[in-house]
Amino acid sequence: MDRVAFKMKLFPGCEAEYKKRHDEIWPELSALLKQAGISEYSIFLDEETHSLFGFLKAEDRSLLDSLPIQEVMQKWWAYMGDIMESNPDHSPVSIPLKEVFYLP
């Protein structure tokens, strides 16, 4: 099982909307993530910097590579683009984080 961590950036004042949208995550998106072998997916917010910290477990990290081409993923990115930093293809600006400590 691979552990994956990354950070993203939320626009100031969008905290409640970000949480609301994730509380109402589309069932088809949730199903897609599970089909890709993702489990224990969490996103945390640093309220001072508006930084989002994501953490998930993936059965096989290579399965994550297929997610960006999925229609529901592209629609989700477009839906979220007005409240967070995004790339020209609407994907969130996501910076991988290097693991430096793990206590199993």
C-alpha cells in the first residue's frame, strides 16, 4: 500500500464552500476513486495559509495515473476551479510531498 501526500492552495474566504462541496462529493467520483484503489483519503486545511494537505492510501500508485483522463474527474476539477488554485487544464495545482517520517 502506497501512502501519498500532497499540498494544494485554497482561495481565501472559500473554506466553507470547499468543505460543503466535499461533504456532498459526487457518488460517481467517490466510486472512481475507490476503483482506482484509493482508501483513507483525507484533506486538511491550514487556516492561516489556506494550504490544503491531502493524504491517501493507494493500492498501486500507478493506478492514479489514469484518473486525470476520466470525465468525472475533469468535471470535478472544473467545478472546484473557482475556489482553489488550478492549472490551465483545470486540475488543481498539486505539489507532491516527500515523506520524511513514518510510525507504523
